[in-house]
Amino acid sequence: MTDRIHVLKNQLTHRMSEEFKLLISLFDHQRTTPLKRSENFSFELFIQLLGRHRIRPLIIEYFDEFKQILDEKELDHLKKICQPFVMRQMNLTKVTFRILELFKQEGIPVISFKGPILSKKLFDSYTSRESIDLDFLIHPDDLSKADLILKKENFKSDLEISGWKDWNLKCLKKIAADIPYQRISDRINLELHWRFFKQSAIYPKSCTEVFFDTKKSDLRIAEVTALKDEDELLYLCIHGTKHSWFRIKWLLDIRQILIHSGNEINWQQISEIAKSNNNYSALVSSLFLVHLIFNVPLPKLFKLKEFSDEKIINQMEDAIHAFVNDNLFHDPNNLINQVQKFNYGYRELKDFLWNILLSKHDIILINLPPSLFWLYFPLRPFSIIYRKIFSR
């Protein structure tokens, strides 16, 4: 083990609170001893930590272990805090399969990524992985048809695209990756994606290529179209790195993939894809973080010599800073700065130009009819100034 790994591990250990150490030890892949509660452990702070990292439903599965270190009153409170999130995940699961079925009836190819489907794959339970919204990937050409289905299901969006002309929709698809929806009756948020990230060049495959490489997954309730293991892992690594891994929940996803599917993944293939799109550091830093924090063995292809790459080390240091720093989390401005510190930039000129000319936020702020859509371009500077002033 290199000196740099020792430094990172010591940095992590010394910066973790007692509550965080307990949380990490809970998911330590090499742990063979019962959980231990330190004298300085605060149950109240531990509860806050579960919410901060969005792992409340998952904690229910470890309830028997907590019986060894928590008193009866604390156990009751823990269950009271976590159980409603299990129920919410059950409702999200029901809505997920409802949307998938409606899209299937209309001949719309769709992939549900993250959310209950990913939870089932990684934890063998639809309710273990906490989600605040649902994410669906469709082909860009199916956007209007999918939007109509969601409207019939009482989902509403600030982006009202009904009646838009093809040119209007083409502009939207260039400047954004998704449309957010919300259903007020049950407080469910949903995002309809036509690509994974706003900058199209971040992810190495187009939507068409992703759908071409999908697989069928039998989830007992129904057979669904799912991402290939390699595509799913790379997406999760890029997403987590882009957000500096400020939630442990995302690293737990990678942990589960390595433990349960590590031998089935074509590591040579995923490495070559990541390198071709300048995402190799995101892939490797994610794997090393899981190895460092949860003691999960690395795939044989990846060696400790990777630590000679300064970009990988910097990304790991950023992640450690993000997920142990509660002040960072509670201060939105600091959090945004940390998330944006890892900036992929605009890897293609067309991404850069489109985002200068127009933003999804412009369309939400000023609701122009399709015939006046061209006015968004000259109004762009005023929209930026307005948002800067009133976002303070």
C-alpha cells in the first residue's frame, strides 16, 4: 500500500465523527465483529446522518445489529424515523411499474434507472435504496408522447411543451437533458431524460447506443429493460464523481455492484470506454473510494499504481472532504461550490454554444408561446441577470 493511500486513510479516519465511524463500520465488507458504540456517540447526530446520506430505508435491514448498541427507546425512535421512508419507496415502486406499463402500451422504449429498479438489482429489495424522485430514459423522438402520458397521470411540469413545434423541441433537447415533473397529490417527483447529463459529451454513449445495448431483467413483478452492467456502473461513477460523492448512498451503490456483480463485469471493456471519453479518473477514483472506505477488494485489472495519477487522488480528496463535512452540506453555497469543483467542462463546441444561447431556466422563467420562441435568444442576458438578483 502506497504512502498516499495511508495519508488518505488517515485523513478519512481523523475527520470522521463517531457517528460516521459507526455508519461506515456497518457496511465494512471485512467486518467480522459486532458493532461498537463509543462513549462520545450521539444518537441524535446519527439520526441526522442517516437523513443527510439518504440511507434510512436500508438501516431497517440492519435492525438486529443495532439491538446490541441501542436501548429500547432509541430503537423505537430509529424505527419510527426509517419506516415512513420504506413506505414511500413502496409507493415509488408502484408508480414506477405504472409508468413503465403505460409507456410500453404506447410503444415507447424506456429505461428506469436509479430508483426502485436499481434498488432491487443491488439490494434485492425495491425499498432498500432511498430515492426522492424517479428517473426514466426515453428516446428524444418520444418526448411529446411521453409528456402527454405523464400529464394524464396528473404529473405537471414548469416546462409546458404541449403544442411546441419540432424546432422548439429540438432547441430544448440541445440545451437540457431532462424535464422535471411533480405530482402534488402524493408528492412524487419524476424526471424524464433523453440523455444522462446536460453536456452530451460527458457520457460516452448516445441514447440510441444505450438502448441498443440494453438487456432484459426479470424482477419477478415484471420483465423490464435495464442498462448493461458496464453502462450502469460507468453512469453511477460519473454521477457520483460529478457531485463529489457527498452522499454515502452513492458509494454504497458501487459497493453492491463490486460485491455482487464484480466478476460478471467486463472490466477491460469499461476501462476502454471510460478512457475514450476522458472518464477513466471518475471510474478509478470511485472504485478506490469504495475499497478505501468499505474494504471491498478491487477488480484485478486495477492496481495501486493508479495512485500516481494526480487527478484521481484529487477527486478522492474532494469526495472525502464532501461526505464528512457537515458544514459543507448545511451551507447550500458551499455545497454548490464543492459539486462544481469537479467540472467536466464543455467537451464539445456545440455544447458550449447551445448553453450560451439558451437555458432550460429561461424557458421556465419566461413562458413564451411557440411562435415567439426565437425571443428567448435576445432575452438570454436579461434572464441571467434576473436569476442572479433574485436567487440571492
